[in-house]
Amino acid sequence: MSGDAWQRAMRAGRFADAWRESDRGIATGTAVPDARVPRHLQNIWTGAPLDGKRVLVRCYHGLGDTIQFIRYIPLVRQVARHTTVWIQPALIDLVRPFVEPAVLLPLHDGDVDAEFDVDVEIMELPHVFRTTLETIPPVPFSRPMRRQSFHERPFTAGLVWTAGNWDTDRCVPFDDLRPLFECPVRFLPLQQHLSTLEAPSFPTHVVLDTIPALAATMAECDVVVSVDSMAAHLAGSIGIQTWTLLKYEADWRWMTARDDSPWYPSMRLFRQASPGAWRPVVRRAATELQSLAAATATWSTRSLQPVDPDQGNFRRSSSIKV
């Protein structure tokens, strides 16, 4: 369901208009399953109701797409007799506690080993449930616990600057990130395989061999600064303060003329003003990061009150919640 009218409606937040476009596609046969096209371009759902049926949810898009729309599985479970989610193996450990008792099966290139009456691609679920801006389900995950208390660690920003090879326009050239590194914060790279040019900018490296490990590392961050990538969706889905750097013609889900996202309450959007112009975006993010780090340091100082100055003991102010 990616026609021009549908895209315009979604970008404008007119979800009801987008669903009418999707309905027309189903009615005219232009949005029916077609095995001749790549999986991620297939429309699976035929408009059949899910109520009382055995439902198979297929996760044919990217990891970030699945993370964004996994929030719909509890709604499917409320109406379906049985729910199976055919999902990317890398996400199973992350989403299992949220979707249980739905059955999770690892996605592969063959046929799914499950019985079902209705199947639907996970990105079709907003259409199934006629989502509006006001009825977007909440983010699905709880923020992992930090290993250190707030005042025992420096202000930390997680950083993601590449988004994979399929859309290199989403990636920020590493040299354009220099204004960020002038900020008085500790940066953690939230991506693997740093080049010899990139590695010296990060005094701390963390092994991120699984998505749950990435989520746990994000929990150590005060903010995650990321391009449009799986990492941005993950940070937003676990409620971490997330700044997403967007190319000029951003994906429909980020809408237009907004610096926030109805999908992720903890997210801010930093948009290119013209195609390829990353440096103004990074400079703005650097300025905001300077202010956030300073404000956080002030907050930390004020949230601690001395109890016994001779012993150097401190207690947290009862008026501050952490």
C-alpha cells in the first residue's frame, strides 16, 4: 500500500484517508498477495476479519519496521483465536515477553510451519485496526535497568550514523559528525565494525552482538542520536530519549513539518532542510546536546542534598523522581 495518494495521506497524518486508499487497492485487486514480487513489497491481507480466526503475522520488512509495529500483536491477540508471529530470529528474545502467549517462529526463506486462517504483514496492522493519530498503541518495551545510578556516570550519548547500504542517503558522513564530538559528553558507538578513522573518537567500545545487548547499552545512555535506522526504532520503543536525524525526503512514517513522532513519545526529529545537507542538522543537534548535558549536570547537582558534610554522605532530594 505505497501509492502516491497513500503516502501523501500518511505524511499529513490523515490516516483515515490512507486506509480508504488501501481499501480501494484491495477491492480492485491491486493490493492482493503476489508471490512474484519481493516479500517486503507483498500485500498479504485481503481484508478478511481477524476475529475468531487463527492469524499468522508475517514480518517481511526490516528489523526497525517489526520493532515499530510489534505493538499491534496484543490487539491481534484480543480478537484472534490463535496468533503466530513469523519474525526475524534476531528479534525473538527481545519481543517474546511482550507478545506472549502468541507463538513466535523464526522467519526463513521457505514456507511457514503453522496453520492459519488469515495472514497479514505486520505493517498492515495499522490498516486492520483503522489506527488514527489518537489511537496509536503505546511503545511496546520497558526501558532496561541501568547498571549505575545517575550521578555515578558521565553524561552519555549513544551514536548511530550509518543506516545500511540499501539507502545510503540516510547515512551521515563521519566527518560531518565533528561538531558533536566537541560536546562535553561521553559517546558510545551503537554500531559495530568501526573503521580506523572512526574508532579513535570513542574511548569506550561495547560488544553489541545481539539486539537485547544493544537495548541494554542504550539504557546506559542519556540520549541516543541516530539516523533513520533500526537503532532509532529500538531506542524509541523502549522509551529512551532519542534524536533521529532525517534526510530531506524522509520516510512516510516520520510525516512532514514535525519535530516529534506520534509513534515514539520520547523521540525528537532533526530534519535536513535540503537534500544531502547534514552539517546544519548535526550543528543543531550539537547545540541541543550541549544544552541538554549542561541542564542534566545542573539537575544532578540540585537533586543531591548533603546529610552529613563531615562524612561526605548525600541523599537524593525527595522532590526529585528518578
